[in-house]
Amino acid sequence: MDLTALTADEVRELLRNKKASAEEVCREHLNRIRQKNPEVRAYLTLSEERALKQARKVDRLVAEGKPLPILAGVPVAVKDAIVTRGVRTTCASKILENYIPPYDSTAVARLEAAGAVILGKTNCDEFAMGSSTENSAYFPTRNPRNPDRVPGGSSGGSAAAVAANLATVALGSDTGGSIRQPAAFCGIAGMMGTYGRVSRYGLVAFASSLDHIGPFGRSVRDVARALKVIAGCDPADSTTADIPVPDYEATLEEDVRGVTVGVPQEYFNGLSPEIGDNIQKGIDRLAKLGCKIACISLPHTEYAIACYYIICTAEASSNLARYDGVRYGLRAAGHDGLREMYKKTRDAGFGAEVKRRIMLGTYVLSSGYYEAYYRKAQQVRSLIARDFLEAFDEVDVIVTPTSPIPPFKLGEKVDDPLQMYLADIYTVTASLAGIPGISVPCGLTRTEPHLPVGMQMLARHFDEARLLQVARAFEKSGGFELM
Ligand code: GLN
């Protein structure tokens, strides 16, 4: 049996029936990582010792006949933007090259408490800024479905790890699409909960009003299970909501007949026809399941990219001020005075995209431009959020393409940041509105080389259970057509 191809549920069942040990499952994954990672380059750092220690702990529970926690023995990969105690956390930046956090993020602590085995840290765009994982200061990750293509980003390493069976489940972060878009590009499921559903404690801050932690999986059930574990109020993150977390798996298999699904017309302009065809087929599948399909409008969609890139850069310019060579990571040598040291450290430690965002963000916040850009963007953000609120008066779920284009070639867009930004058009809107979203596989492009297409599903604030239920029905209706 291939222990690396299982779902979280299957791993736990195997352990329970003593058909395999958690240590075996862990070692199988580490072996596969040794074989495949040199090509895929999903991982930046492995936490082998920590993983084996945790696996043995789970095996002791089995030996003692104790009840097994929900993620017992499940191998997990964690985006390197999420801190792990004693395990290097670089955020794919040179400025944090040797940073070893003294604490665990809440999401990681909750996963381990539920029996998960943390295998290591995955590659991403530097400080989660990007859509292809090519902005990593270390190396690009390749799409396991086609090595010439990007895995998406910024959580490309986590998506690639799950797609290549180098982990069962992974954590990513999503500020403007960084879980949903790489999930789409790699042909797996990836979810961002409502803003405030999952604690951000220990997530290296990029744009605090938009940042989320969320799970990737090869099945909707795995995503539901991982989300349940990491969700919920956390005193260490004041933006988490004190709203009980439902048992997502309990309602997962419920019928979706009568659920109203909105299709926003604005999300089908300028779309690659290959994507459009697949999404249309996906919508037909939902109709066959008994969902009521309705045409809707989200009129402020066209302003979303400008709005998102003003707000996220403004917040980033403030959040990244802490990397000054004094408190964290890198400090440049050979300086003459404090200012010189700051300058040299930041010049050597940040990559081109991060510098571009800090400059953009500083500009839109500066006096004289604040009203024209930052304040205006906040007003537009409210309008975009209102579009969704009004749409959800009529429909339960909204479906859209996750990305307007299929996974592109490595190197294809690195020299054109604007093209890269524009490709985020369908994911940034939900981020601005704070609503939950999931991307699920929706077939492959018709022409060679047959690349994965993702369908995005969105729901009302805190209606993750509904979202997962529709995603699960969709998965059952056609399978996830993986290669
Ligand atoms: N691609 C978007 C950006 O570059 C989103 C990134 C993210 O969600 N972390 O900002």
C-alpha cells in the first residue's frame, strides 16, 4: 500500500486497525520527499526530528488503546510564513534566513494537539507577495502536474507538496488568493475561512486586515477536518471571532438540492476560453445536483485589483518596518551608524517585489496622497463588500473561476508585475469582503498539456459549512479528475 496517497481519514483508520504505525507513515513521506523534492522543490526546511517524535507519541496512544485524536498521524506541511517553534521560519526571505521562532503559531499548535505530524516548512513567495512562488528568495517551486509550469502562489510549496503526495494536508496563507489560486493550479482543494475564523497568531504579517491561514487537501473532507481543528477563537488574536465552530464533517454529505448558486457575470469577461468551458461544465454539474443557478452581478469587481494592491501594500509597508536588522534575522555588516545599518540590511535582505510593495505602500499612505489612494481604496472596499452582501440576499453560494488563466510557464510573468497582479482578479474580491472561499478541481484544460482548472466557491460570512457541503457534492458528482 502507498502510505503517501491516503486521506487523513484513511491514515487514522490504518493506525486504529494497526495496519501501519504513524512512524511508518511519517518515514514513507520523508522517503518520498527525498526522492521527489529535488525536482518539485516544495520544501524549504524539514522538521524530521519533530515529526518522528510526534509520530511515536501517536503510536504510543495506539499501543495503550487510547482514543485517537482526529488528525492522528496525518503528515502535514506548513507554509514557511507560519512560525514553528525551534524550526527555521524564513518566509522565503533572506532577511529571515536564520530565524528560529521561540513559539508555535496557534494553527500549528492546534494541528499537533490533534495528532498531526509536521513534516516541514514549504516554499512560498517572499513574505507571501506573489502568485507563482517565483518570488521566493531561495528557488522557485515547480507544479507537480507539469514541471515547466508554476504551482501558483504565494503558498505554492504547500499546494505542490499535497499534489505530489509529499504531505496529506498542508497549511497555507491567503491574503488575496494565495491558498485558492495554487490549489487551482495544482489540482487540489484549498480553503480560506471567513476573516476571523482562524487565528493568525504566528502568521508572519503581510496585510493584517486581509491575512488568513487555511488548509489544502486532496479531498474536501480533509479540508473540512483540518479547518475544524485550526478554527475558533484565540485570545492571542483579537480579530478571531467568538463564534462556535460547527462540526463541518457532520453536514458534509447533506443533499444540495435547492441550494441557490449565483454566477456573477463580471467574472466571465476576459477569461481564457479553456477555463470558461470547464467552469460552465462545472456549473452544469451543480445544476444536475439540483442546485438552482442564478445569474447575478457584482458591479464593483473591476475596481478590486486596484483597491487590493493599494490596501495590501499600505499594510505591508507598515508591517515590514519591523525588519530593521535590530530585532530579527539579518543584519548587514560594515555599516556606519544606525541609519546606514537599516538601509544596508533592508537592501540586502528584501527582494525586488517586497521592495516594490514597501515603496508603493509608503507612497499611498504619504500625506497628500492618502486621500486620493488609501482612503479611496477603503471606500471602494466597502462597496465591494456590499456587492457580496446584496448578492447573498438572493443566493447561498457564488461560483466563479479561481484564476482567469491556467498555470503559466516558469519565467513567463516574472518581468511583468502588473500582469501577475491582474491575474488575481477573481480571488482578491472575497479577501476584501472577508467572506470564506474554497477552490476545488474542475477538470483539465482541453489542449495539451492538459492543466488543472479550479472552481472557486464563495459563501456568506461564517457559512463555511455550506461551502464545504456544496464542494463535497461537487467532488462526488465528478471526482476531482486528477492526472
Ligand atoms: N497574489 C496576491 C499578492 O501578490 C495574493 C498574495 C497572498 O494571498 N498572499 O498579493
